[in-house]
Amino acid sequence: MQVKQIAEALWEIAPSEKPGMLVPARIYGTPEILQSMDGGVFEQVTNVACLPGIRRYALCMPDGHWGYGFPIGGVAAFDARSGVISPGGVGYDINCGMRLIRTDLTLDEVQPRLERLMTELFRRIPAGVGAGGFVKLDRSALEQVMVTGSRWCVEQGFGWHRDVERIEAGGCLAGADPEKVSDHAVSRGIHQLGTLGSGNHYLEVQVVSNDRMFDPHAAAVMGITGHDQVVVMIHCGSRGFGHQVASDYLTVFEKAMRRYGIAVNDQQLACAPFSSPEGQDYFAAMNCAANMAFANRQVIMHQVREAFATVFGRSAEALGMELVYDVAHNIAKVERYPEGELVVHRKGATRALGPGSPDVPSCYREIGQPVICGGSMETGSYLLVGTDAAMRETFGSTMHGSGRTMSRAQAKKSVRGDRLQQQMQQRGILVKAVSMSGLAEEAGLAYKNISDVVESVDRAGITKKVAELRPIGNIKG
């Protein structure tokens, strides 16, 4: 199919290129990024453009790669009255997201205690497949987590009241209904609060240096000062709980499509009208999983603060361990645009609201919403802010990370985890991992260059670079 360049870092596939496309498909990226896209991205983003009720465009960000139904990096908005909702547009790990914590510590202060710090973090924060957390919940308590998200954690002493002001949606999505969640999902999630999980999830200790600052003013507003400042990034989601919610409703939607006369190019795009009973049930269950993910990252942050306090002999407050922001990148949300209320699906894509948006915390309204983009554990990550252009052109959305270029199986054939761990330590990155094969899957060579991906969204104007974050310690499942 023909892909036409329409701007410096923007490409379009016209509806005439595939039967059934209702809107154009748009892909963000430099020519080099576009060249590196796997063929599945073009097939999947044009399939999304065929879904009922889609508005404007089907979008894919520069970190895009083949996913389940939607490409990872996919964004699409559907009319809330006539459009659909699709679990494939959210993903199995509902509200997988990023959280960034600043500190007043510098590299010189942390480096001598880095081994002890990473050991303490590894001890306090369970990682790996099936890991259970220290917070013991019964079903009633889990249902409270589903409904209130991060607020439940703060009320239990796992955080500070001001934390929730710096979390997307205040750490709690409205409309969650535990009755729409299966017993199987409950059984999978009830012991997982405060756990990292496996795959590409991680906890990373990072450094911000002056030569890695692109917008010192925006950085200062977020408490990022450079001068080899140490920060902590958390990347995880709703664990097995969210995975089961997605699995349950994909089965429901496959049957519902026949009732509603919906045909899709790919069964992985199973969907239902958003206004239907099935669509509303999934939305309510998805919000439960999203709130569990916000709570999961809140508990992990509490444990990070406790670990730092133990190692450095000062309270987390004295160490300046303030939450910078927490943002989801696997979610569907009802948002208002000129067309009216739209159900915006972001899968491996992050909200990026511009300056002045009422949904941006008041402390950041001048600069726009913080955007946290994780790279591979060998390269680094970025802090950015949303823009007015994103509000106009991408439903307030941008990239979420670097994006894979190699399958997990290929990575394991190319890299040995134990050797990778040694090589990274020689480069000043201390890694604690539950599984050496899991570590090999996440080698830097399996990912796009994060700087190239970030350059694409910066050139396109949909996000603005603020600072680059260099890893010095990493915990992997």
C-alpha cells in the first residue's frame, strides 16, 4: 500500500488503499523510523481505520510495532454514541504506565551506596511471573482498590495525600464496577498489589545531568534540576488482573459482534458498540483494572521511598522524594473534542495534554502535562511535555517508549542474560533480575533507539523534549 509523506515526521495511508477504511491511517516518524517499522504496523493501523464510528484518523506513534489487534503505539477515537470499544485497542496489560519520582540526591551521593540500594529495592519490590506483594487483601479490600485506586493506598498509609494530585485522573477512573469483574480475575489479582511483574516492566534508578536538559524551565517546574540529580522510574500495570479482564471480554465481544452485525478484518479487533451492555460492562471492568494499576504503582512507590530512607538514613520527605507524574499508556477514556464525546483508545501510547488543559494538574498547567517515555534498560529514557499540537492532531496523544524491533525469542537467541548483566555493570548500570532469560529478552538491541523515536515526536510538534534520563540501576522480573 502507498504511504505518502505529508509533513516532516508524518505519513498517511489514504482510505482508497484498503477496502473498508473509513478514515486515513497516519504514522508518525522520521523516514528512518518509518523504514524500520515492521510490516504488521501498516496492516494493523489500516484495519483499525475500518472500525465502526472511528473519527479523523487511525494513528500509530513512532515506537509502533506489531501488537494484538491494534499496533503497539496505536491511537484511535470512536464516537461515544455510534462507535465501538475494543480490548485490542487497550491491550492485555490494562493501564500499564509510567511513574517518575524525583529526589534531592546526586550521583556522587548515591554511587557509593548503589549496590546496597538496589539490593534493598530488589528485596522490597517483588518481581517476576506470579510474584505476590506484601499488601494482603481480601475480596472486599480489592474491590475498594478497584473503585478508588491510588486513594485507597494513601488512606492505608502507602503514600502522601499530595501524590494523587500528580497522577492521571487523580489515580482513580470513574465508572469502575467490581460486579463486572470475573472471579478468575479477582483470584489472579488479589495477591499482586505492589509487584512489578515480568516482561518489559522495570524499576530504574536514573540520573539527570545538565548536558541532558533540553528545557530547563519546564524541568524546574517538575522539580528536575539536573546537576546529576537522581530520579526513579516505575513501569508496570495491572498484572494478571488486567490480563484476565481483557481475556474475559474478548470472548464476550467475539459473540457480541455477531449480534450487532459487526465485521472486522482481524478477530483480534473484537469489539462492541460502546453504548451497548457489553461495551459498558467492559468499560466498567477495564476501569477497575486501571485503578488497580494506579494502586500497584502507588504501593511500589511507597516501597521505593522506604528503601531509600533505609539506605540513606533520612526520611523520604527529607530526601525530596516527590512524585513528578504518573501516566497510563494502555487505556480507553471518554474525552471531549470538537466532534463531541469520543472514546479514545491509547495502546502503547501516552496522553500528552497541552498547556492550559483543565485535566493537567494546576502545578503543570503552564508547561503542559508531563510525558514519561521509557527506553531500553541499556540506553535511557525521556521526560517530555504535551503540546497544543497534540490536542489538535493526535487526540492529545504521543509515544510511550522506544518500541521493539526484535521478538523476545530472537533476543534470547542473540544475547545471554548473564553476560548482558556483566556488560551493563561494566558500563555503570547495576541490574538485579529474577530471570536471566527474561533479562536477555529486554536487551537494548531488541528496541528502537529511544532518541530517534523521541526526535520524531519532537519534530512533529506533538511532544516537547525536556530531559534525558540515564540509567544506573535496574530491577527486572
